[in-house]
Amino acid sequence: MLRHKAYRFRIYPNKAQQIQITKTIGCARFVYNHFLDLWNTTYSKTGKGLSYHSCSAMLPKMKKREETKWLKEVDSIALQSSLENLADSFSGFFNKQTKKPRFKSKKYTVQSYTTKYVNNNISITGNKLKLPKLGYVKFAKSKEPRGHMLNATIRKNPSGKFFVSILCEEKIPALPKTESAIGIDLGISDFAVFSNGQKEDNHRFTSKMEKKLTREQRKLSRRALLAKKRGINLLDAKNYQKQRQKVARLHEKVMNQRADYLNKLTTEIIKNHDIICIEDLSVKGMMKNKKLAKSISDVSWSSFDSKLQYKADWYGKELIKVDRWFPSSQICSECDHNDGKKSLNIREWICSSCGSHHDRDVNASRNILAEGLRQLSQA
Ligand SMILES: [Zn+2]
């Protein structure tokens, strides 16, 4: 399995390099706009657009022409990428997936250009990054990019900071097979209950921090109210602004904790099982009640779902989404008898047909497993 991953770093170009980057961004934009214009006129005259190749073939002539010979001074791959980008935009437009490409303006908040990896033109030595036409640029290497490089996008943000995003391709070996299949029931009090009886308590990653966050958010709205009463603009209300930053930091912490927890949990599941069955979230969503707790778990559920999906793809495992609604907590996983509706406070029950003793959620996850395996056998 090939994985594509972008590694972002802050770069610290010197004065000359900064000028070169700005120039390249300008040239890439010029080329984009020039050919967008040409594309539009050709289209209105002939009813046919251009192509990446027809545009790219015109570049060498432009570099010789007096009025555009400055295009020679920048990374030629960046100009070609700009044309590829334009051609992609047009095919997106013709396939009705995107809007008609528009002219790029100098005023765009993010200014960037993309260059491609060819013959070692991009490389890392210590804390220096070699880029075409720029040479070695100092950068903050916070992690080691893995795999082989495909391209690098150099960005300048409105405050004048520079960043690079290096896209790498990495081959990931499949994980060893375990011959194990598991069903998972997602819930609110227990985040996940497994058909083997394992339970993942929601509180482990929510309660403490989230309570604190709710408290601080309440404090924030009180301060907003107070400022309003005193007729102070919120932008000038120091106490309010201080609290706003505190809430933002706390919120980020909660999100990071949760992402961390979900990453560990999904990796564990993918490592231990070959077939993983869960309910399709769009189906599951319909049956749950509308409460605040729901919206919180929804975010985690969908993040859990997507992490499981891409990890299953990476490591050669199978994720099956049970897409048929069925009352998984009413059906006895031992004998298939439907024992009737059970209110949420009933956590355990005994099947009236076969006498099996069930934990409500474990029983549900066993039914999800059985249904998933049934779907798999019919696929
Ligand atoms: Zn039964």
C-alpha cells in the first residue's frame, strides 16, 4: 500500500532567497493567468480548450521573447506545475466538479508555488533543505520525512512567514494476519463496546478536560455580557480577550487528547483483527436521540470511522460497514430471537427464548459482527 503524506515545515530563507521565492510565486501566477486568458479566448473562438501540453510547448518561446524573458530566472518546474494546476482546474470544471477557474490575484492570502522532485533537486542535509534555484534554505526540521519525495510547495503567508510542504510517498507493508474478526458498537456512555467483551470508556478522554472547558466557556460568555453592559467593544475588552485565548488553548488540548486517544485505539484494533465490523454511521445516526452528548460523540465517531478506514487500507485489513438498520440490541446474538424493545436503562437481559444472559452493548456488537460477516459472504 502506498501512502501519501505531506510534511510541513517553517523555512527561514535569507534576503536573496526571499526575493527569489517572491519572484517565483509572481511568475507562476503570471503563467497561470496568461494561459487562463488564452484558454478562455481559444474556447470562445473555437469551442475547444487547450491542454497542459499545448500550453507547456509555448513556454520556451515566451522565455525568449523580450517582454517575458524574466520567466527564465525562476524554477522552470514551478511554471510547469502552474500549468498542470490550470489544466486540472479546467478538467474539474468540465466534469462539473468545480467552478470555472479564476484569475489569481496578488491579494490572495496564501501565495505559493509547487516544484517537483527530479534527480535529487530537493534534499535534506542536517537542518538545511535544498530547493531548486534557491539552494540550501534553513528550516525547522521537527520530523524526518519518510518515503520518497514527490513535490514541494513553498508558501508565503500574509505576515511574511515562509513554509514548505513536502509531499512524500511511502510504501507501507501490510500487518501480519491474525485470523480474527470483531464487531464494534459505538455508544455514548461507553465509546466503543467490542464483541469480545472489551469496553472503551468514554470518560477516559472526555470528562475531566471537557468539564473544565465548559466551565471556562461559561466564564467567557459572562465576560462578554459584562463588557456589553459597560459599553466596551469586545476587541478592546482585555479580560474577555484573555479568557478567549484560554478557551482556545483548552479547546485545542481537548481536541489533541481525543485525536491521540482515537489514534491509539484504532491502531490497536487494526493490529489485532483482520475483519472489523461497525455500523454505518449514517444509519446509526437516525436511531440516536438528539442531545448535546450526541453531537460530541458524533465528531469522535466519524473521526474513529475514518481513521479505521484508512488504517485498514494501509495495513491490508478489512473494514465492513453494516449498512442495514436492524435492532441490534433487541436480537439475541445466541439464537436470533427478537426479545423486544429495551429501554436505555436496561443494561443486561436474559433471552426469553434460549435463556442466554446478555450485556446489552456486547450483545449488540456481536450482532454487528454477525451481520458484517453475512454481508461479507454475500459480497
Ligand atoms: Zn436467545
